Amino acid sequence: MVTRDRRIDRANRLIQRNLVLIGEELREARWQAALTQSAVGAAVGISHSHISRIERGLAPRVSYALLVRIGAVLGLDLPLRAFPAGEPIRDAGQLALLGRLRSHLPAGTSWRTEAPLGIPRDQRAWDAVIGIGVPVPVEAETRLRDIQALTRRLTLKMRDSDQQVVILLVAGTRHNRHVLRLAAAELAGTFPVRGRDALAALQRGNRPIGNAIIIL
């Protein structure tokens, strides 16, 4: 819950900051158009006091649709786009998958979840890191989709965090096994070590000699 709360807290701060910023832009545009708050409110069907709260960033539940309508009245477009901002929170399936891997490790093995890459202002993190002398990062996938995007993401994370070996942990579902069979040739270069050999090395308390896909 600590990580979930931290991410939600960050999102709430982002919401408040953006509401203040957009409110300032709407107020400036209204002044430039020589319109009163009452005139803008009447045009979109709300009170002048609501317009005032929006302009001051004091309307936390204002809808995006209403902001777009106010912007249109003032000659502004308010585009909405999403940008990468770190890894998504893990769901119950991923937690269970990570738990299955951890159960195979020797007692007392160091284990950290959501371990940051350690790069300033970089919000990416490994799903888990196994501490067996040299840290071994783990990325958990409950349902495989875009293999190329997944491989590219892992390769960049390895490069940026200066990691030599990574474990791709995959849930052993029929869908995932089918995807892995189809992409076997594509994955062979990035994950040269067999999963069973990598798991055996981890069970002995050793780091695998290369990247591997472990299916559990």
C-alpha cells in the first residue's frame, strides 16, 4: 500500500498543479477577450462563481469536458494527451507471480519489490530485485502482448541501470506459452539462457549467466 499511496499522492499533486495552471490560462484569455466571469459562465451554463473557482484552481472535480467548453468560448483548444510516467502499479496477478518466484529462492535471499533504477528523476523501477551478491532484476508479466515493445523496454532499462542480467518472469498460461513459441526466434538473442537453468542457478544462490525467461 505504501507504493500505491505514494503514486496516488503524486497524481493528486499533479492534478492540483495543472488545475491552477489551466485556471490561470483561462483567466488570462478571458481578460484578453474583455469578457466577464458572468458572460463566460452564461455561455457554458454555469455560474460566475464557478468560473471564479476554476480560474483559481479551486474546483478539484471540474470535468475535462467543461474545461474544453470554457476554452472554446475563450478561443482556446485544450488538448488531452497521456505521457509515460513510470511503471504502472502491479495487480494481484503480478504479485502472485512474483511470490511464486520468491518461493523458489533459498531462505534469507534478499528481495526488493518496485526497486527504482537509481537514476535521478527517472520513475522507472524493476518489479523485483533478487540480492544474491550481484543484484538480479526481475520483470513480471502476467499476460504477454507486444513482444517487441517488451524487449525494447527491458533492453533500455538494462542499459540505463547498468544491469548485466535480467529475468523476465512470465505466468505459465496457455496464451503466454503460445506467444513465446511464436516469438522464440525473436527472443533467443535477448534471452539466451533457458528458464530452467536460470531458475536452478537462483535456487543455488547464484546469478544466471545471462538473461532468461522463467515461466511459473
